[in-house]
Amino acid sequence: MSETDGGGAAVGRISRRVLFAYALPAAPLAALGLPLYALVPTYYTETLGLPIASVGWVLLLIRLFDALTDPLTGYVADRIQPAFGRRRLLFALSLPVAALSAWMLYWPPVDAGLGWLAGWGMLISLAFTLATVPYAAWGAELVADYHGRTALTATRESLTLVGTLIAIILPFAIGFEMKGFSGLAALGVCVAVMLLVFGAVTVLVVPEPRDATIQRLGLRQALALLGQNRPFLRLIAAFFLNGFANGIPATLFLYFVSARLQLPDMRGPLLFLYFLCAIAGVPLAAIVARRLGKHRAWCIAMIAACLIFTTAPLLPPGALVSFAFVCATTGLLLGFDLALPPSIQADVIDADTVASGDQRSGFYFAAWGLATKLSLAAGAGLVLPLLALLGFNPAPAAVNEPSSLLALAVIYAWIPVVLKLAAIALMWNFPIDEAVQQKLRQRIGG
């Protein structure tokens, strides 16, 4: 398949060279975003000694800030028309801001407090939005084919998982215990360099897709039509619920392994196993989606994850092999969560383009990014204060009551299962399949 037609319109698949160049920044972007939810709370509470409930509220504040910046970024990303390219320009401008933010947030001074966390946390979140919104829209517009989009998202999310593994290996290899240049600081430096180098490759190699817009919509009309796009509303609701379900154990994983399973030295290896298996899950998701369709493949993976995850609170302390099995299997199924929903989102944008005449990929992926951040923030902003209320103490040497450890286990695993079941109910009979998407592309003309 050719990369683009003469005018830059998306046509089928793209070459491996362009695909790899496009996917490269996904690694440092993942290593930029994951620590804010999974590692920063642990480091700022355990090593720097900040109150767990206060850290949770700060993370929730950062997500409320996103509620303003994400829609504005998406709107601007669709409206600017620079000669350099509306996707490439905004993405390029975000890179130095993201690099500086990673450096400062993940390498805090020894006396850093809640103000430092809040200030640099908001800036890193803004930079992440400025990078990921045009980046995701860029990918959605490069490829028009139903399964070709899954191939693109699968490649991108495979690199996302590589970045995630880097975000795990560096901090745990060096250690969280020391203040100053800890493993988290080493990660911040690594991410800053990778963002600038890999981002430059993408900007120089990947072509700017053609803008398929026929008419421009005002902000009010754009919001109204987005609210009328029923497939999008179903998808975004399911994505939020599933993201919330994933965000809770992401926030509590380190606490669960240390306090509930009493395996603090295995936190890094188990987390590494989880994301390593997810790399294998990404191509598996593409294979299953080709046979069953994207939405059904995603639903089946969520059902399997629910069945496996219900066993986690039943494990006794020291159950290393059993919990390693839980990590490996649910990690494999995480590949479906990463590869399939963004591909379905690109199809949903086609439906909006046909209805509105305005190709608003940036606007839609801004809403998508906001749902992602809110779901992850809900995991930290709600469950951390709840755990504090129920008497859980995250300090490494703390002795927690059995009731607090039971609460940790139930919140860690069973609440996410309920959320995933609701997401499955929304997606099982999703209206856009391969045949519908092909008709939409014919009407768009690309």
C-alpha cells in the first residue's frame, strides 16, 4: 500500500519505515505518563514523606486542570493551518516542555512538597496533552483501512509498552529509597533525552495527512455534534470505565504487593512481567480483531480479565507464583485495551466527519485523552483518600490491621471488575464494524 495519495490523504496501510518513525515517540511518552500515576505517588509518599491523602488530592487537582486544557488543545490542533503541518507543528512544540517537566518532576529536590508536585505535575500534564493529542490525530488520519488502523495502533502501543518497561526497569534497578538522584530521577533524564531525539525523527520522516474538512464548525456547534455522536458516547463511556478499572490497580499495585502479599522485593519484577506480557498481547489483539471485529475482541478480553482478576484478593501472603500468573495473564489482555480502543476511535471519527463535514481528529482525541487522564486520576484521587480513611498506612515499616489490608485487596481487584463489566455491556453490540466503516470511508473519499 502507498503511504498517501498525491494530496496527502490516508490510503490503506503505510510503509514500515513511516510506521516505525511514527511509533518511536510512543516509548518516551509512555515513560513520561506512567510514573505520574504508578510511581510518583509511591515516591512522594514513601521517600519524601508527603501525606498519602494529600498526594491523592493533588493528582485529582491536576486532572481537573486537564479538563480545561485538553478540549482547548484539541480545538486549536484542528484549527491551525501552518505550512509545516497542523499535526507536526504542535507536536514539535510540545517536546521541549515535556522534556523539562519530566526532568523536574521526577528529580525533585529533597525538600519538595505538595506545591512542587502540583506545579510540575500540571506542567507535565499540559505538555503530555500538547504532544499526545496531535500525535494520536496524526495516526488516525494517516491510515483509512479498518484493519490497517489496528496495525498502526498495535505498532504504536508496542512501543508504548517498551517505554513502560523502561519506566519500570530504571527506577527499580537504581531504587526509590534515596532522596535526590533516585531511580525516578534517572528515568526523568532518560525520558527527556528520548523525547527530543525520537520526536525529531517523527517530525522529519512522517508526512502530514490531508485535511478532509469541507466546512469549519464553531466551538458551540462542534460540541453539540460531538454530543450527538452516539457511537462516540458509547465508546468514550466504555473507555472511561475500563480506564478507571485499570487505573485503580495501577495506583495500588505497589502497595498491594508490599503490604497485602508481603513481597516488597518483587514489586519491580512483577510489574515488569505484567507489561512484558502486554507486548505479546498487542499483536494477539490484532489477530483476534481480524477474526471477530474490534469491539467483540475487546469485550472478550475484558471478560477474561474479570475472571482472572477476581482471584487476586483471595491470595494469601507470599503467593508469588499465583500472583505472577495473574500478572502475566492480565498483562497479556492489557494488549487488547491498548491496541483496539484507539483504532475504534478512528472509525468513530469517520462517522463524525461524514455527519459534520469537519475532520476533527484533534478534538476527538482531546476528549479521549481527557477520559484517559480522568479515569487514571480517579484511581489515585479517590482510592488513596479512601484507603487513608480506612486506616491503611503506606509507610514501608507500617503494620496494618487485617481490615485495612482486606480493604486494599477489595479496592485493588473487585471494584475494577464491576467497572469492566459495565464497559462490556456498552461495547458488546457496538454499531460500527468493518462493513460500516468502509461505507463511511467511501463517503469521505479517502
